[in-house]
Amino acid sequence: MKARKPTTGKYPEHKPQNLKMQEALVLPSEKSEQGPMIRTQIYLSRSEHEFVLAEASRLDKPMAAVIRDYIDEKMELPEEAWTNNPMLRAVPPDPTFEGHEDGALNHDHYVYGTPKRYMKRGGKWVETPPLPDDYYDNAASRAAYDEMVNREE
């Protein structure tokens, strides 16, 4: 390997450093109650930029504050989402519905045909006993187990 010559110029020798790019944190202002802010960069079309610039001028605020205000506005959940939401309304009763009493507990049985996981004993739903080893191979064993599970006591 070639030996380095000592530097005799007016600039000190360059020593490489492990530099890492990081997001800059801005200390919280009086308005920000959520902690430090994270500096970021966005690209806007010319019309978007002109709109934000006009809004900032009209409101006498920096462009960043206008953008933050719009984001905060979109993040708020309107009150009517809780008061007028069809997904939160009670399901109307259907007098023609003929479901199974244990439809929610044993839904895999009714949908996929698997053995029931719960059976009713003494007016309460309890777990069924484990399947016999020959449940899937012996039709008589399967029939006896299913009859025991489906029997009302």
C-alpha cells in the first residue's frame, strides 16, 4: 500500500463522518398541545400553491399554519357521525327470521358443517367434550357423539 503524504496545504485533512439525515423537530408552540412538531416537505401543483398562498394572505397566517389547519379540520370527527349513523342504529326485528338458538355460538357448524363446539345443558351453554378418535372414520361413533351433543337436557 502506498503511504500517504503529509498534508501541507492550508486546509485540514478531511475525515469522513457517518452522517445521517433526520427529520428536524420544532419545539412546541403555545398552539401545539401535541408535543414537538415534525418538519416535512410536500409538493403542490401551481393551483394548489396559489390557493394556499391566497388563503395564507387572507387569514394573515403562514402557509404552513393554513395547511395544518386544513389537516386538523379533516381529522376531526363530526358530531353527527355518532348521532346520525345508520351503522349504530338498532336492527329492526324480523318476525319471519328462523335461525338457530345457538347460531352465534356454533356458527362454524351451521356454515361449514364442523362439529358443534357448544351444547346446552341445564339451561346453560357449555363446551362439548372432545371428539372421539374415530369420529371422522366411524359413522356409528360420529352419530352417537352428535346425538349426545344435540340432546336437550
